[in-house]
Amino acid sequence: MKLLTDEPWKAITRAVRKSPGKCRVAVAYFGRAASKLLPLRRSSVLVIDFSEGAVRAGQVCPNEVLRLLRRGVEVHSVTNLHAKVFVVGKAVFVGSTNVSQSSANTLVEAVVHCADPALVRQSVKFVESLLGEHITPEYAQQMAKIYRPPKITGGARKTRTAINSKTSH
């Protein structure tokens, strides 16, 4: 088990690219360029909040969802989802990361990476328990008409040095 605090997206993306099999992911936000951060393959499962409110707020980008659907990824929607659980191969990543550029490049994130078989099985069961509204390409195209990019304000990415120096005073 390991706590990833320095660029957890590099580890998640690398693990997904290397994983030969089906990934199972439940994550609240799926923003612009999300299909590059989380390059899921055919037969993988993604559960997101693809509600009208989430799309209008820019939390989920329908064009990114369409990219995954074209790859053969199964996508489901659960309103009010806030989980961030990524089952990749024989490991699981659980933490604060949404699939967004702000998560990858600006926000200070923390993710636990664990290969404990029991936790991986529990995580698979959790993601699969969320399989609800199945998203079709037609529905995603319809949602693209109401999408509004998020209005995010904030500074540059905080570095671990800056974070550590704050706590040492």
C-alpha cells in the first residue's frame, strides 16, 4: 500500500495503459482531455455523474464520454456521485482525484494505491453496485448541446515544497 501525493495522475494513467484487462472506475467529474488522463479500453466500465446539472456545470464533458464510448467502454451515470475509485488490473487507487485537468495540473491531490486482493474485490463490487443508467452515444451527443466548460479560478499548481514549508512554520 502506498500514498501517492506527488503527481498521482502519472501513476494512474500509466497503470491504465499497462493494464491488459478491464478497468472499473467510479469517479464524479470527467472533464476536458479526461479520455487521455484515463485511457480506458474496450470492456472497461466507467461510472460518472452524467446528470444534466453536472454537464451544465462543466463537471463532465460529453465529448470525452463519447470518445470512451467509441472505444467500447461501458459508461453509466449515478446522480450525486462523489466517489473516486479506480480498479486497474490487480490494484485499486482511491483518493481525491477527479478526471480533470485541474486535478492533474493544479490541485493538491492524494491517492492510496493498494494491491490487496480483498480490497480490490471490494472495490470491484462497489463500482459494479453503482451500475445504473447506461449511457448511449445518442444520449451523450444530446448532452453535448447543453455542456458549458467549467469556470475555474485558481493559481498555479502547489508544489510539495510549498506545502511542506507551510507546515514547518
